Amino acid sequence: MNLGRLEVICDSPPLKIVEACARLSDLLLPMDRPWHHFRRNTGRQACQYCRRAPLLQQYDIEYTTGRTISYFIGQCRHCGAIYWLPKEETGKTS
Ligand SMILES: [Zn+2]
């Protein structure tokens, strides 16, 4: 059953990323939590709900095409909101 998740979460990463993260033990109920792009560049580096800074970790998502894309993903331990940021947008190189 499709509850229209993507209609209410417009700030979320590609669905494949959310699905991949659903298999991680690091994140609590990622399919049921709001996802937000972590706007490092605007200075909004804390959770928008409770103003606590989420701890972002790097995850490498490997696509079936063989391409690997790295994301920083972190969950606010206070309210459960999940923040994500493609590594390429951080300006860091590996
Ligand atoms: Zn929070």
C-alpha cells in the first residue's frame, strides 16, 4: 500500500537511499522519520526541530551500475529527524 510518503517529504533523498538506510542498524525507523537535506552552506547546522546538532556519518551507497556515491547521514537523537548530505556537496575530496 502506498501512503504517498513522497508527497509529504519533499526534502528527502532519492528513495533508494532511504531504502538502503532502512537496513542500517544505526538509524531508528528511517522510513517513518522526516528526512531533510542538511544545509551546511546556509549555516543551519542543527536540527530544525530541536536545535541540536545531529552527528553525521559517511555512508557509501553502491549502485548496481557499479557507481558509488557517498552521503553524510545522521539522525537527531532527540527527535529522530534524519539529515542527509551528498558528500560532493561538502566540497571534501576523499
Ligand atoms: Zn531534533
